Amino acid sequence: MILEMRTYQIQAGRAPDFLRIYQENGLHIITRYAKLVGCWTKESGVLNSVVFLWAYDDLGHRASQRAKLARDADWAAFLPSMLPYLVHQESVFLNPVEFSPIK
């Protein structure tokens, strides 16, 4: 398994709106293709950030699932509502070590 940590920096003061729109209109779409492990807001470091942790079997699984997501008409319709909130986004892949409680 690999985990993808996707961090979205949101315009100052707009994180509550972003999260509401994402939860109401986007979450049910993306979870067709990826398993949500968790979602957090940051209280330190780069502020106004939302962090999602997604699980995939491996990088090949992630690539195929992201390709399916990109072809999903519902996702394509949702994206324009999310983009105005974004300042920056980052994706980091995490591989669990042998003793990690999350494998």
C-alpha cells in the first residue's frame, strides 16, 4: 500500500467554504476511485491548508484510479467549483515501513 498526502493551500478565510463544497459535491465522486484515510486542516506551517490522505494498493493502482477519475464526467463538472479556492497544491507519496500501524 502507498499513501498519497495531498495538501491544498486555500485562500485565507475560505477553507470552511472549500471543505463544505468538497464534502457536499466532490467527496462522493473521488471516493469511487480512492480510499480516504483522513482529512485535516493545518494549525502550523503553511496555514489555510487542507490535507487529505488517500490510500492506494501501489503506484500503478493510483495511476489507473486517477486516470478513471480524470475521465469521470461528474468529477470534471465538480472541478471548476473547487479551483477558485486554491492557491497551491502538493502531492507527496508515503510508503509504510514494516512497523507502521497503518500498512
